[in-house]
Amino acid sequence: MTRILHRNAAAGGWARLELVEQLGNVGSEVERAIRAHDAGRTDRFESALARALELFDLTAGDPRWRGHRCREILRAREEFCRLFFDPDVEPDSAAGLRRYFFGFAWRARKLHEQRQSGA
């Protein structure tokens, strides 16, 4: 049985978020997983890995992101998994994923600020 780690997201809250917000949240878990892995914190790494994969899957499963968007989400998921499970991963792969997700986090933050200010 699959354990649901993000109950609110799985219950439909995820579908109310824009793509940049979803990927910004995925990026937070990606960052946590990378940091825990680099620090040798196996317990934290495994938890962050599971949370990141769950959010990747929730995002890819969102019917709004069919087609090329879904392919990009799944490609990012594949690159994330390669970081930890491919012995031939490029040394700068983690930095590349961090840059990729930073853009979504930055834009999601701006969107949040706009909503708060009523703009």
C-alpha cells in the first residue's frame, strides 16, 4: 500500500495550484533530498526522496499538464532520480536541477505576493 505523505495535496489541494507553484514545491523537496544526501543523512534523504517523488507524481498526474508539460515534468523526475541511482551521473547535475527549480520557486513567490497585495 502506498503511503500518502502530502495528504492535502492528494485530497485535491494540489489541483488548485498553478504549475509554477506545484513545481516550486517539488523543488523544495528536491533541494531537501540533495542536501540530506550530500550530508549523509540517510533518514532525511529517504523521507525527502519519497516526498519529492510523490509531488512529481501528483504534478504529472494533473490533467491540466498533458502533453509537453507532462513530458517535461517526467523528464525532471527522471533527472532527479539519476542523481542518486545512476553511477554515471554528471557532476553538475544537482546544480542544474537546483537552477531549474529555482525559477519556479521564484515565480511562485511572486505570484503569492501578487495575490496577497490584491494585484
